[in-house]
Amino acid sequence: MADDEVLIRVEGLYRYYDNHCAVDNVSFELRKGEILGFLGPNGAGKSTTMQILTGNLAPSQGRVEIAGYDILDQPRAAKAALGYLPEKPPVYPDLTVDEFLHYCARLNRVPRGDIPGARDNAKARCGLSDVGRRLIGNLSKGYQQRVGIAQAIIHNPHVVILDEPTVGLDPIQIREIRTLITELGRNHSVILSTHILPEVQSTCDRVQIIHRGRLVFADSLSGLTERMRSESLLVRLSAPPQDAVLAAIPGVGGVEHRADGSLRLMHAAADDPAAEVARQAVHNGWGLSELTPERKSLEQIFVELTASDEPAPSGGDAQEAAA
């Protein structure tokens, strides 16, 4: 399999509930080895899209291919190439880890002779090798999440879809699951649906944000980083000049006074006056003690893109809107 092979292809996806359009012309691709962070506020259409991708809900219009198989025309082959962890792991508390994974291997049509090896491999990848004989109901929530991921990958699918895999976990468990997701991304295409924004920045290669059923942002993590670039500088001067002097520095578009005594110098994203500000501060004896570029957080970008009541751009226009 080529590393650049497209494993998920979504084209013109719509889903209506009576007159309400929950998913509106969603299209994207995901290649082998990519981890896609899929974000959206409650009611944005994220869960509906996930249900369509996993074959649990039929689209009103459009098509979904998993590893080259149309999920409506070839559902068995498409689902065989797919592993899915719902928000609530579908585990049986009265079974041991080994019993449950054996059962999941059978459900996924793993050949009988290959089941022990597939089970042991999934346990090893998910850090479960020492708890195979323990009842799932006696495991911590973090370990139950690991069991849920193990059942999703036991048949070595091309695509793994994880829905809120770290909800309710403690910080140590979250770190462990993030490490596991990163490892999965080396051999699978992974879609990570989450409300935890730092999780996207720490694990994902690409980011998509859905709002009112439409993709309003679709870009690589580097593109997101570019969008987060500073458009202002925080400056602290012991002997500041008049605002007009600062505003006259090339690239500075405005000066704001902050409550803590520092200044915010506004500038266009393409212009960074930091070097010139520092040079003039030293040359003129302004007593420069701080010069910090302000950066937008992912949370700020998320709120900006999803707080508007205006309809979002659809389909391919989403990428233009995100640029």
C-alpha cells in the first residue's frame, strides 16, 4: 500500500432530518498515515458525519469510500477496513479482556487460527498485555478506553475512527491515550473527534471544524499554526514615547494601553515590526523589558469560526474561508 493512498474519500455529503440539513455538502480526503482532528460545537453535525462514515447512518446524498470501497454499495468490505471506538466504549464488563477481544476478533472475521496473534498484538499496542485475564468491569476507566481501542484495531483496519477517546480520563491517562493515538497514526488513517482542543494540537496532522453542518475550516496543522500567527506585540517600556512615535514605526497599525501598564502594538499578519521596535527602543532609551508576540489560541480560532450566526461557506469554499 502506498503511503499516499487515499483511505477515506467523502464527496458531497448531505443528511436531512425532515427540513433540517444536519450535514451540508461535506467533502474531504484522508490519506494513509494522517491523523485528522474533527471538531465542532454541539449540534454542528459532527456526530451525524461520524455515524455516516462508520456506516451506522445513510446519507441523504453523497458518497463515502473507505479504503476504496463505497460504504453503501460494498458495506461489508468497507466496514472490514474500518475500526471504530464510540464515545462510550462498547465493552462487556463481565468478560475478561482476552475473552472480549477474542469475541471482537470473531465479529471482525479474523481467521480462527490468527485470533491469538491478533489479540496479543492489539493488547501489546494498547498496553494491555498484563491485564488479559482481568474482568473489564474491574479495570479503571483509562484501561477500559484502551480495551475499546484494542477492539477497534484487532482486525488491523486501514481506518480507525475514535470518538472522544479521552473524555473522563485523568491527566496521566490522557497522556497515555494520546501517545497511543500517535502510534496508531503511523500505520492507519485516524479520525479523532474531540472537544479537547490541546489534544488536536498534540496529536493531529490536519484539522477540520464543522459548524451548522458545513466545514468552515480544513487545513493542515501547519496551516492552523499560520492562522494562529501573531497580529500584535505586547511591549513593556519603562520610558515609553508618545503613542504617535510608536505608531510611526513601520508595520505598527495601532497602539493600545493595557491595565497592567504594558502596550499592545497592532500589526498586519504579514508585517512583523518586532525587530524595528526593539531597535528603536534600545536606540532611544525607552527601557524595553518585554517584547512578546501574541498568538491566537486554537480555542480563539474555534470560537471565531463557530460563533457567527451567519451561514458558513460550503464544500470547497470552506478552505478558501479558512485561508
